[in-house]
Amino acid sequence: MLVRLTSDWQEVLRRRAAASNPFPPPVRALMGEMAAAGVLMQSNINFAGALILQTHGDGPVKLAVAEVQPDLAFRVTATVIGEVPEGARLEAMLNVHGKGRCAITLDPQDRRPGQQPYQGVVALHGDRREPLQELSEVLEHYMLQSEQLDTRLILAADDNVAAGLLIQRLPVEGAGNLQGTGPRNEDDIGVNEAFNRIAHLAATLTREELLTLDADTILRRLFWEEPLRRFPVQAGDHGPRFVCSCSRERVGSMLIGLGREEVDGIIAEQGRVEIACEFCGLKYHFDPVDVGGLFVPQLNQAPGSSTLN
Ligand SMILES: [Zn+2]
């Protein structure tokens, strides 16, 4: 599977630059790779809910998040708390003290109250505790652990394109896998000759090629000796695109969560509350009247009933 995010990825960066300080280049590259990886993973598992990719750092980057909906709408952001060195890779951004983590969350659309979303977490180091420098290595590790499937992932992003190539060995047989006749541990995986050949070819793809070549050219260059069957491109309304799901209502709920005292404190200090969406930069304003409306006591309301106004 191959993804190329272009105008929608540029839109993410443009909005950020318009709303506040642009992210440092290494962080922009990380966010682009996360967006591309998130789209690939969501397309791959076809999950009926949001796939959320988060890297939690112990260095200058505290958090980076990519969220991809089942219809491939994506959004991405990061929280930077320190100086990001030029050319910084994963370790220097997120894993300075070895505590960086990558979390993959699947949040079902029809989640029942109290039901926890599924979450898998992997460290940002390899089996011999060597720090990993590429997000792709971290995610390959995660997919090997969680799905027990060999995966090769190649990711690259600059300010124009965020792209990724995912090669995954298909399960032996759906039922065979469930019966436990498939590979059982990580050592047994990787013995599949066909997968190894394809994965090896894929690994020769350079970041430059991934960023600059179209899908057909990449496929021809890598797999010209293999029989190819090309699936239709998912683009436009059916493809990955930048959509932010923020709303005034959600920001209001967040303010209610902060508590009246806290919010009144902000009003006293600044006259109003201004919250900018971290994902799209949209600013939401709440004046004292709005805030009063948020904290109207819900009297005479039986549990489970709702008021219309
Ligand atoms: Zn937003």
C-alpha cells in the first residue's frame, strides 16, 4: 500500500503557520510521517473507528498525534516544549532519556459508555535496547508484536509531500492463522521467501524517490520483475484528506471539564477565553455570557433526559 499526501498535508502546515509559530523542520517531518503511517495503518486494518497514533516524548517534543478516521480523514499535531536540534531524529526529539513511547489506539465509533478503546504501546528502542531513529522501525516492531505479521514500512515527509509505502505479508490463511498454524513467534516470522524478496526490493526505495515519484513509477522501479495487480487509487472524497473534527461544543465540554473556578479565573484575567484548536488552528472565543451559559446548573433534569432549547 502506498500513500502520498500532498495538498492536504500542505494545508496542515499552512494553517499551523498562520495560527502560531511553525514547527521546526524535524517535527514537521515527523508529523508528516505519522500522518502517512496513520493513513496506511487505517487503510490496512479498515477499522470502524478512529486510529490514533501518538508518540510521547521525554525530550523537546512532548507529544505528536495523528488521527485517522475510517473514511481516511486525518489530522495531525505536535506539542514542542524545548529546542529541537537541526536534523534531529527520533532519539533527539522524543527519546532523550529512553522513556519515549509510541501508542496506537483504536477507538471504536460505537464505543459503549465505560468501554475502553484498544491501545498498544511500544518503546522507541529495539530488542537490544538500541534507540530507534526512524518512526518506521518503531511501527514495524509494533505490527510484528500486535499482528505477528512481517511488515516493511518506508516513510518520508517534507513540506510538500508526506508519503509512505507499506509492505505486509498476508496471513497464511485467515482460518489457518486463527487455528494457530501460522507463525507463532517472531523468530518463525521472516522465513517466507516471497515476502523477503518483496520486502528487500521495497527497502531499496529511497526517501527522495518516495517523495518525488508517482505510484506507478515507484511500482515499476521496485517490482519490475514481479507480476503486478494494481488496485484503484483512493483520492478526493474517498481518499485521505485533512479534516478537523473540532467544534465549539467540544471546546465548551473541555471548559466544563476544567471547572468553573478555573474558567472564571481566565475571564477575570483576560476578559474572555480563547482556545485555539491544536490541529487546525481555528480559534474559539467564550465571553463571560458564554461561560455563564456553559455552567448553567442543570436543575430539574432527571438522569437520562435532555433539555431542548
Ligand atoms: Zn480543529
